[in-house]
Amino acid sequence: MNRDSERLFDEYLVTAAATGDRQAYVRLVERWQPRLLRHAWRVLGDAERARDMVQEAWVEILLGLGRVDDAAAFPAWAFRIVTRRCQRQFHRNAREPFEPEEAGEGMEPELPRHHSAEFAAELAIVMQAVGALPAPQRAALALFYTEDLSVAEIAIALDVPPGTVKTRLMHARRKVRALLEGCSDEQR
């Protein structure tokens, strides 16, 4: 399924779920659970807390589907709900030391099915560089490149102005490039 047909299918599921179609609810959760989990993990850096926040967010998402005027806005709206839940969790636990952990199961980005060992090795290096970014930059970069959201949609999802999204993307790209160029220099 290409990106456009996936978005159309998601719009159909949102519309059907909003009318009370239980199968559409189930399908929507199946399709979006991994994406929302990855996003929550990128924001929190804690797999267990990410699972809890996404579970709470689903209650809000499913109860609020009837208020979504434009089904095409669902991705940004759902990510925003998860972002806000994660921010509240982060602020509640601000006194606890923060140590990002390795990605838990279901938190890793989906990889292409057929790839070479060389591709896998290069991807691992890129993912390590992205993992070293601060959470706000990592979230913006991932939403842009892996979730295929526009700057405007990311601004909604992260609850920040579009200019902030552009700045985060610019700094994230620079940092990743610098880290990758450092890796290339070490390999020589």
C-alpha cells in the first residue's frame, strides 16, 4: 500500500469509527498503536511509560473521534494527544533522574522487508545518530521522515509553532550529519 492509499484508508477508518463501527475502531487501533508507541517512546525515552501514555491516549482518542471534523487531520490530532499525555507525564516525574533506555519491543521503526546486510549496517549507524538527538528534535525528525507528516501537521502534533518545528528539523539534520561525518572519518 502506498502512502496516499494508506492515508485514505486511515481517513475511512476514522470516519467509520466516528459513526460507531466497532471493526473500524479495532482496525484503527491496530494500525496506529505502533506509530503512537514509537512517538511516545521518542518523547519519553521510557518504553513502559510510553505504553501507559498511549493506552491513556487511546481512551481520549476514541472518545473524541466524533469531534474530528476532518478525518485527514487524524494523524496530527492523535500524535498531539499522545504528546500532551507524555508532556504531563514528563512534568509529573521531573524530579526523577531521566535516563533514556533502549527501545522496547514495538518501539523500533518499521524496516523495509528486503534489505542487504550493508543497508542494515548503515541504517543502524543512522538510527544510533538519531537516537543521540534530544527528544524534541528526535520526535520532529521521526514525524517528518518516518510518519511522513508535513511541518504544519508536526506543529499540531507536537503542540509548537511551525517555526519551532523547522528549527528542530534544521538542528537535528545538522547534528545527525555531524555525527555521521564523524563516523565516516573514524572508518577511514
